[in-house]
Amino acid sequence: MNRELKTENCELKKCVRSRALWVVLLGLVIAIAATVAEMVRLRYANYLVYTDSTVDFWNGINPYTQQFVDAHGRYFLYTPVFSVLYWPIAALPRWLGPIVWNIGNFALFTLAVFTLPRRYDAYKVYIYLFLLLVLEQSVFSFQFNVVVAYIFLFAYSLLERGHGLWAVLLIMLSATTKVYGIVELLLLFCYPKVFRNLCAAAVAGVALLLLPALKVGFDGLVPCYMNWWAMLSQHQSSATYVSLLYAWPLRLVLDHYRIVQLLTIGGVVAVFFVRWRRWGEFDFRATTLGVLMGWIIVLGDSSETHTYLIALAGYMLWYWLRKRHTVVDRVLLWAMVVLFGCVPVDVLVPTPVHNFVNGTLMLDVYVYAIVWCQMLWSMAQPHNAAGHSV
């Protein structure tokens, strides 16, 4: 009987691995085709922004200027730390750099999903399939949010496996390049050696923030960061973005968006510490991460459709730990597949339809906001009522 059961388990594992391999290969083929197609058509502007800004930085030219925006058609919003760390990619030939950037990020995101903690083993293929359409859109446009998403996932998996210092280093790499990652530091309280890890985060953060001094010297650090901050402020006030801050009714208080952000993250932090007895629960930690990954996007002041890859990855961590999936859960899941995976793709949905559904009505934002509130509610429960043993 036991031998038969072991045989069935082995066959099931082989089936899951085979399915995962085919899914990854499909995604890789699409990613390579999209990358090459955009390179041939010279439509890889985001890559050029990363590369040209890095080259400018190392040549002593300030990339945080309106002249740079006019020349590239978009802003460079990343910290001077990014320009230091990105140099190995910027130094590659223009025919090779975009391929290394896109396929490397695709591979690392894939690895991040399939190395999630073992409790997700039965669901990793489904998680990957759900995220694949949004991942491909990000690859298609050479986005940096793929990096942010897989750093969140890698850091979480490392924390669950007891590798706190490596997790802290990844978190601070994210925090010092795009800021987003800093919220994951909250999770450190759920794991052993919290004081050591927080101290390590402070040391790593300072060391990373000092890296631009390799070029500008210590005297030039403050002006360098001030230029970056000025560009961030200008960017935020120049357009409408894909978040609740730009949707009714919060758009009525958009001029005070920082207050909204502080109040909401303050609420999340308060719930986290009130439920300190649940810090030892796997489900609570995963749900908290999902809430944090969602907050930085759905209540972000410069979120775009592509950046929801981060929020949706966090949502997947929560969704597959649900005790049961109601009809509402399934409807919301498939609504997000359509709104984030299909509607933004012009070969699937005409652009005017996309502009109306996700632009005018902002259905994508509202649907995700509903599931974010669901995650927050699960996090606020006094016991493990929302999850189960996977």
C-alpha cells in the first residue's frame, strides 16, 4: 500500500515538473520573440533610458534633467545607486544588452516563482501561468518592475529558509534603487534575529547609498540625490497614473496624496503589530507580504499597468493559501486575468476599448483594490481563519 502511494506521488511530481517545463519554455519563446521584435523595430526606449542615463552618470553628466526627458521621451526615475549597479549591462554592445537584460530578468522571475517555499509546490505552475501575461508585457517594454517583483519573492523565500542576511541585502538593493522594496523590512519582525537583521539592513543601506561616491565623490553625493528627488517630484505632477489615488473618490484629495499613503501604510503596520501573536504563522507572513506588495502599487503615486506585476505576485501568495475559493474569489481572479493580462494587449483588445475600460472606468484598479482589501481583512483576523495547510 505504501509502495503504491509512493509510486503515485512520484508520478504526480513528474507530471507537475513536465507541465512546469512546458509553461516556462512557452514563456521563454514569447520573451525572446518579443525582445528581438522590439529591438528590430527600435522600440526599446526603456532600455535606452537605463543605459544612456548610466553612461551619462559615469561621464559626469546629470541624467535628471528636462533635456534628458526631451531626448528620450520619458523620465529617468531611478537612484544614482541604480546607475552604479547597472553599469555591467550598459557596457554591453547595443545588440546584446537588451537581450541580456530582458531574458536575464525573465529567467530570474521564473526562478523566483519556482523556488517559493514548499507549501506552494502544488500551485507554482498556476501562479506562473496567472502572472505570465503580465510578465510578458513587462518584458515586451523592458520594464524594471520585473526586478522589483522577483527581489520581493527571493527575499521572502530566503527569510522562510532562514537566510536572513541574504534577504536583507536583496531588500536593500531594491530599496536603494526604486524605494519600493523597503516595505518588506516590516516582515523581519516575524523571523529570528530581528535586531541583527535590522542592523544589517542599516549597514547595507548606507553602503549602497554611498556607492555613487565612486564617481561623484562624497562632496557630490547630496547634490546627486537632490537632482534625483527633484525629478521624482516633477514626474509625479505631470501625468495620471494607474492607482486609487487617481480614481474616484480618492482623486478628490490627490493634492494630499502623501497623507493618504501615510494613513494607509500606518493602518497596515498597526494591524501587523496588533496581530503579533500570528507572526509565527506561515499564512500570516505570506498575507502580510501580499498586502505590502499591493500597497506600493494600488496606492502608489506613479503606478502603471506594468507595475501591477508586483501587486499580482503578492496576491498569488495569498490566493493559494485560502481555505476555500468562493465564486466571488474566482470571478475576481479571472477579472484580473482579463483586465491586466488581456485588455492592455492591443492585438487582443482594441486600444479604444482598453482606454475606456482601464483608462476611463479604471476597472483594473477597482478590481485589484477589492482583493487588496480582502488580503488586509485576512491579515487582520485574530487567528488562522483564512488559510489552511497546503
